Amino acid sequence: RDRLNQLDLLQLERWAESVQGKKLSGKILERLPSDPQEATVAVASLDDHHLAWGTTGATFPLMSVVKPFLLLYLLETLGAEVVFQKVGMQPSDRPYNSVVELEIDQGWPRNPMINSGAICLASLLPGESATARCEAFRQWLNQVSGAQLVLDQQVLAQVNAHPNWQNRGITHLLNLAGHFEHPQLVLDSYNQICCLRTTVTDLAALGLVLAGKNPQIGPKHRQLVNGIMLTCGLYEDSAQMMAQIGLPMKSGVSGAMVAIIPQAGAIAVYSPLLDETGNSVWSLALLEEISQSLELSILG
Ligand code: GLN
């Protein structure tokens, strides 16, 4: 915690600039229009030490970064037993939107950090409509973190206009396997929560909840979420990044990424250029630099 509290803006800027060149090796996913050159990072400690560097005003939809917070919300509202009847906590070596494991595992989603697991969990959201479900979840997130997430109607319209057969296929298989009824409602709920829009400063505030900032959220559920992020949060690259960075992390296709430093703080990064796995290239490079320099890995 001390190492995080002593971090200054100059050092953060040096690291940010030193990893800039690494952006070139990634590939851009065309689905969300954004400036691939944008790069911003926010660091927040449990002792209220806050730093932000880059295009800090940039806003972006959470996309898959919402998944650990969906898991936390459902653990807090429904309990672990209900949640883990729907989804496993086992890493997957398939892409985030793969249907393969649903076919070979009789519709059992491996974990809540990939689309199948998160779509399955979206079926548990309380509320009559997708809008009511997303709104209740949004208000809860803002209440526990102090963030000001808003629903991005424009991105939601783009998501809804895109056929996304992959997610439809996942939803269909989960429905066939008997996980839920009303597949369209479930998919709409999932799509809406992915379109909650934020900044790195607010994403770091959300991360602080998982680091232990809010006494309302006990250690039991935080440990579950952080453990699943550590082993599954970066899809097929989770194991490698656990070794190289050693922090619970979650990425999204918008280029957002959050890293949790349990009992100490959180780091939120945004940069739209993605690698083949769907993880932000610059965000990963920067998190590796920060974690190694400050020796933040929770693995020793
Ligand atoms: N909404 C996106 C999708 O379901 C989220 C995926 C992601 O961010 N990796 O395809």
C-alpha cells in the first residue's frame, strides 16, 4: 500500500511513455469506433491517493470489464450458492465468445469472465425488463463505489444493430440446456450492462470496491471475484498474465482494463488497440511495467 501511496505523477508519466511504442504490435477490432491513439490511466489507493495520466476525460463503455462487477452484484444480492449453480470457476482456453465448451459440457459455462458465463449470470438479474435490470445494477454500482456510470444509448443501439451470431448462439445453447427462459430478455440485459459508460477515474473507483474499500462488501465475495479475475479475467492469456503481472485483472473489447491490488488499491487503464485475445495492448504493457516496478504481484 505504501508503494502505491508514494507513486507520483512523474513516474506514472515515464512508464506510460515508455510503453507507448508497444501499441504498434496489436490489431484494432473495428466494432467500436474510437481513437486508437487514446491512452489513459488512473491509480487509486485505499488511502485516497489518486493519480491520473493521459486523456483522462475519455469515456468508454465497460464491455466485458462489467463482468466481475456483475458477479459481485449477484453474489451480494443472491448469494454464492445460487450464482455457482449457474456458472463454474474454471479457466477456459477458448476465445471469450466461444460456444465450443457449451457443446462439449452440456451447456455448462466455465466461468463468469467469458461471454457464456456472463450471459448466464445476466439471467439472474432482478427486474422485469432489460432496462429495469440494468438500471438497478447501475444504481447499485454507483452507490457502492461513488462512480457515476451512465448507460450509453448510442453504443447500445450499435450493439443491438449488430447481429452478433456468436452471442446469440451462446444464448440459444444456454437456453436449450435449461439455464433460463426468455433468451431475448437475457441477451438484452447482458448487452445493456456492457454499455455502461465510464472514465478511468470511475473505473478505478469501482476497482477499489474489490480491493476492500467499501465495508458493506465483505471479504468472502471479494475473494471469489478477485480469484476468478486472476485466473480467468484475460481469457486465454490469464495464466501467462497471472505469472507476469500477478494481479486480478479484467479486460473489455472497448480497450478498458482494471487491475485490483487487494487491500491496497486499483489501477484502471484505457487504450482501444487490442491484441488477438481481445486485451488492450497498451494497458497490459503498462500494467506489467507498474506491477513489476512497484512489486505489486500478489504472488510474492
Ligand atoms: N459486449 C461484448 C460482447 O459480448 C463484450 C465482449 C468483451 O468486451 N470482450 O461481445
